[in-house]
Amino acid sequence: MMRAACAQLQVFSKTRLWHVWPLLLALLMSGCASRDIATRDAPIDADGLSIERAMILANAQQALGTPYRFGGNSADGLDCSGLVEMAYRAAGIRVPRTAHDQFRQLPQVDEARPGDLLFFGSGRKATHVGIYQGDRQMIHAPGRGREVVSVPLDIDYWQNRFLGAAGPAP
């Protein structure tokens, strides 16, 4: 009798596993998926961008080609959060100094609009920030030995490290 019960349990387990396998695979795959960088570009009309956002973008674009300097937040040299601080300061908006503090303290948004901040890192620690330019492009200070550049967001590197977006500008 014990053998019959064990055999019946094995058949039941194999049958159940066969039905559950697609669900288990879907759960496993979702754990590997990264957050999508959702964006919403402003329409090209009078209501498109606030003056603050226009100023942030103009200052970030003027910084293109500026050399990277760790801790820098001026035209002499910029790091990623220094670029954000400089561009926002020119628009009259104060932001925290580091990428992680910006990520923790600024209001999160579901969709980045031009002038919003995009945060990257691992876990819940933001180690990099850029300014969303529109058209799925980001202006950022990439690191030592490089200059402030505009890059596309639709590459795996950014998709895999994306933590979220913040919108401190009106």
C-alpha cells in the first residue's frame, strides 16, 4: 500500500510540475528583466516646456564637451551630479550634490520628460545621473578621461542599470 501511495504521489508531482513549469519560467525571467526607461517628450508648442526646463536643457547642452572632473560642478570640469547641480542652479532650482542624494530626495516620476533626471546604479544605490534631453537621449558626464556627452538610452548598458527618474523642475 505504501508503494502505491508513493507511486501515485510521483505521478501527481510530475503532472503538476508540467502545468506549473511555464509559470515558474515566467517568474524566473521577470526577475532578470530591467526597468524600462519610460519617457514622454513634450509637444512642440507653447505649452511644451516650462522656462525652467528650457534653461536646464540649454545649460546642459552648453556643457557638452566639458571635461570630467570628480567633484566638479563648474565649466572647468563636471562629474555627473555636478552637471545636474550646475544646470539646475542656472534655472534657479537647488538640488542635492550627489547622485544618490538626488535619487533619494527628489520627487520620483513614472515617465521622464525633457529636463528630468535619470538615475542608474545597482540595487537601490544611485551611482550615476544624467539629464533627459528628449528623443530618448541623455546628457551626462560619463567619467574620468571623458567629456560631457549626449547618448542614446536604448542600449543595454543603461537599460540594465536604470533605477528611476525624478522631476524636480516645474
